[in-house]
Amino acid sequence: MNKVFLIFISSFIFSFVHAQELNARVTVSAVQVTNNVNRNAFQTLQTALNNFLNNRKWTKDAYTPNEKIDCTFFLNLQSTEEANIYKGSLTIQAARPVFNTSYLSPIINFKDEDVIFKYVEFQQLEFNDNRVTGNDPQISNLTAIFAYYVNMIIAFDNESFAIRGGEASFLKAQNIVNNAPDGRGIKGWKAFDGIRNRYWLVDNMLNTRYAVINDIYYNYYRLGLDKFYEDENAGRSEILNTLNLLGVFNNDNPNTMINQFFFQGKSNELIKIFLKAQPQDKAKAVELLSKLDLTNSNSYKEVLK
């Protein structure tokens, strides 16, 4: 066999087996940055962040190209009084495919309001799991935040395919929290920074008191949505059971971050799931969803009546 062909095949197989985990798209918006800055720096930052997420291997797992996780990051920046220091918000969205369909079900839809970092154009974006904070906390905070959410995306995706499948990545995210940058203006990493932040999200997923949440993610996606292709009624019944579990969990653990987090971005999906349900199942779904997802309570009552 031609030697060049063998090398080509070997390279192809290596890249196939060791493909990165994400199909990520980062958008940086600096419309609200009004002070006199080099606007080209934001395009450079956007390119650097896309490369940082998509070209790095985040786990030891073998991902094939069609297994990459679709996700988007929208970094919306504002001015500060200090040169090269930016603050703003980061919106993270990720989805996973439903078995035998082209539909992508939202698995993360979250807006982090506690983003602050230092960036100078062409600055290298570096991250080390063993040394999360570098010499300058405000520089390190940018990559720490993105690395945290990458691990959370991978963890939640794995949770949806295997019971407690996300534990390894949740632990990596928790390691980032425990060793996060600490400095002036930096927030979101500590328990006392608020009730819905990076600290509490990964804490909820690893806290043994809340272990049923791991089952809930698996049941909703793998036993529920993935069953729709072969048996729509069975899939819908499993999702209703999942909502019952969430109801019990919420009664036992009110105001936990993970309950609200679970429902963000899912209202349209849940409405479509129960539109064709039997009247008694539809009524039960409305009762549960109206209590669990207060933001969209009226939508459930109006559309599923």
C-alpha cells in the first residue's frame, strides 16, 4: 500500500478519535464600551476565544466529530474606568441532539452577570487546571470563567446520556471554583457572592443531598426525549414522572439554583411535549410546571389549557 496513503489514513483516524469536544461559537459585543479603545481588539478577542474553546482538548474521552457539543457564548461588554479592564455578562447556551431526529434540545441556557477581566490585544489566552490563577487575577478570570462553563457543558451533556456521567467534569469545574482568581471586582466564585452563581451551580450538582438531580437529567433526556421516536406516549410519561420528581425535590429543597437552571430555555419544548398529551396528563403537567417554572407559568396555563 502507498506509504503516503497510510500516513494520511493514520492522521485521519488520530484526528477522528481525538477530536475536540465542542462545536462552540463565541460572539463578543462591545457596543456598550464607550471609552476610547482600539475596537479591533474585540474582534481579536473573539477569534482568540473561539480558538481557545474549539482547539483545546478538555477531557480524555474520545469524541467523534458528530458527537461534538453544539454551544454558543455571547460576551456582552461594558466600559470601566480602568484601561483594558472590561466587565459585562456571558450568556451560555448548549444543546444536545434527540435520538433519531434533527432536533437539538436545550441543556444549558444561562446568563452570568459577574464577568470582569483584563485583556490587551493579542494577549495569550492560557489556562492550566493545576494553576487556575496566574500572576494577574483579572487576566486569569477570563479563561477561568470560560473553562468553568466548558466543563459544565460537557458535564450536563454527559449527565443526559448516562446516570452520573458528568461527575468527572463537574469535579473539574469545582476545582476551578476552589482555585478561582480572587481580586478587586471579581465575583461569582464564592458562596457569599449570591444565591445563583458558579459556586452554587456546581455545588448543587455534586451535593449528595441533591443526588436525585442527576437522575432527573438522565430521565428527562435519555428515558424521555430519546424515547419519543419509538414510543411518544412512553417518552411523555417519563417526562411527566421527571416533573413529579422535580416537584418533590423543590418542596424538599426550595430556592435551590438548579431548579431554576433546569427550566431555563425549556418552556417551548415542554409545551410542545404536552400539547398532544391526554387531558389528565396535560392537566398534571400544567399544575407542576406552573409551580416549578414560575417565569413561564402563564404560558403553560394559556397554551396547555
